[in-house]
Amino acid sequence: MAGRKSDFTLPTNTLDDLFSTQEERDEAKLQKIRDIPLSEIDGFPNHPFQVREDEDMFQLVESIKETEGLLFRPICLSEATM
């Protein structure tokens, strides 16, 4: 059998990996919130919701300034449930 290569490989896990608690395994699966510097965030050029500094945006900003905010039409409960 000299010169024959085996397909079997030993796992490279540490003992801590093999003997973790269920709580530790569940915690590792959870999503985490991370604070990252803005300098590490790349632009997303094809994102569908871009803020453009163009004439339309300038007009929107000016109209909001003139009305001192946004106006909402009051609705009655019967309209809200339709």
C-alpha cells in the first residue's frame, strides 16, 4: 500500500470547538450588531433608493422648508379600515 494516498482527513477542530455548550453554539448563530467606521463602507452604485443632489431634490427641500414640515390629511376611522 505504499504510495497510496488516503481520502481520509482528520478534523482540525480544537477540543473547545468539540465540547462547547448548546448555549455557546446558539449564541454563535445569532446576528451581531457591529459599529464600523464610515470610512469602511463602500458605495452601492446600483442601489434603487439613491439620494441625488439635483434640481428635484432642491425643490423638495425648499417646499418642505416653506410648509415647515410635512402635511397629512386627517382620516376618519371608517376610511382607515377599508
